[in-house]
Amino acid sequence: MAYTGAPGEVVCVVPPTLWNAGLDTLFEQHLYGYYKGLPQPEYLFNYLYFQPKDVNALIKNHRNYISVIVDAEIEEAQLRRVNEKFAKDQLYFEIVGKNYADIYAKSQEVLPYLTGEIIKKERTRLVRNNIGKNELLESKSQRLFGAFVSAPAGFIQAKEKSHFLWFKRERVRNLSGTNHDITDGILLFESPYTDSSSVNDTALIATLNKYLAEVPGPDEGSHMEIEQRFYLDQSVVNYSNLYAKETRGLWKMNSVFMGGPFLCLSVPDIKNGRIIHALGFVYAPKFNKREYIRELEAIVYSLQF
């Protein structure tokens, strides 16, 4: 049976005596943490709370499910993960303890891990769904970079140059009776790798700006660049057992009032003396950006070589 629920949703099934005693605040602290790199604050997830007596078949099959269970016979609180307990590709966890104190302590310990696992699972679902949907991007990335990247069918090629490929998708979405344009893009490019200094924060910003400049703005001479006056997160990530750098933040046009969030995965290919970069950006000024960036994140993290 297929799972239910929208992307970014998490069902929390907790006895009301525990929920109202402080688990509600603890769960909110973690599930309502802010998604990194967005222009306005947006929560990591939308969580849905249910008492055990209110769980029906629709709720039971939800894509992301956390259940808190009191078991007086258990000696030590546990976190249990059951793959596809009620639905195909469902992510299901149980936090089990003999009393409130044990459950609270265990929840405090494991909730950071659970949020990370839900983020990875949402990404994996999207990556799997995209494979084979955009044959042009898959073939171009393979031919130009010896790499594989998958994306939805709506992305079309916008530019191709030496060591650079840009695919974009343009959509229209209605809000309050008015249509608004949404544009998102995927950039693939490579830069030289000499030593670890090639992927330090300063060098990466210079490289990203060099290739973002290939994306023109609406006015003559305008182009994209990283907005460095505000939030910019650069962190080391373990990507397929490879050292990589992830950069998240905001982009802008150098001479036009336009901007939005972006993320970039930069993976050194030391054997071939290069760094492969996969960058996703979105322009959706009237809308929340979390799910758009989540979609782009899945494309970026589909990179394989």
C-alpha cells in the first residue's frame, strides 16, 4: 500500500498525558527548527499530532511516522525503526519507555537523529522518483562531466559551454487569483582541484560566483551572484563516502532587485584534478521556498560520478 501525506509532513502519535506534560515542547523544538538558507524563516517540517485512539488507516500509512509508546515491562528506553511497517517506503519510528521520565530523556537524545533521517528519506524519495524522467539532462551530464544527475521532465536546457551546463524550469502558480512566475535552475560545472585550498570557503565562493555569472538577469549586463551580506552556510558533508562541501544561502542579481535561495554541492574528484559542482536555485518571490529547495536538493544530491 502506498504511503499518504504531503512532503515535509511528520505524524506524531503520543499519549496525551505525555504530550501535555512537555513532549509537545520538545518535539516542536526539533521538528519546528528552521530550514537552512531561506530568505524568510520556514520550519523544517509540518508536524501533525494525534492521540493513539484517533489513529485511522489514513494516518497509519503516513510517509513519516513517529510513535511514542509506554511499556512498563521494558528495562531501558529504546528507539525502534521498522521499515515500511504500514506502507511502502514509509519511515516509521517508535520511542518506547516505561515512564515519562525515560521517554522524555530518550526523545531528547534521538530527536536530532530522527529529523536528520526524515530529511534524508524525503530526499531519497525524490531522487528515486526523478530517475529516467529527464533523459536529456542525464545524457548531457554524462557526456560533459562523466557524471550522472537526474531531474523532473520539466527542466530544459538553457545554456551549454565548456565545463558548464544550465537547465531551467519555468512554471506559473496562482495566488489569490493572480498568476505568478516561478523559475528554478540547475547548474553543473567543474573547476580545477590542486589541493585542499581549492575547496576552502573563500575559493568556493569565488568559483560559484564565476559560474553564476553565466546566468543573465532581465537587464543588459545583469547576472547572478551570491548575496554575502546575509545568511551563508558552508559546511563539510560526507557524500557517498567522499569529502564534499555544501554551500547554502541567497543569490541576487548584481544590478536588478531579484533574488532567492540556492544550494550547491561541491565534490572533489582528486584523481582527475577537478571539483564537480551541482547547484540549484529558485526564484519564487510570492511563495514559501522550502519545498522548492527540497526538490532542488534532491536533484543536486543525485550527483554521481
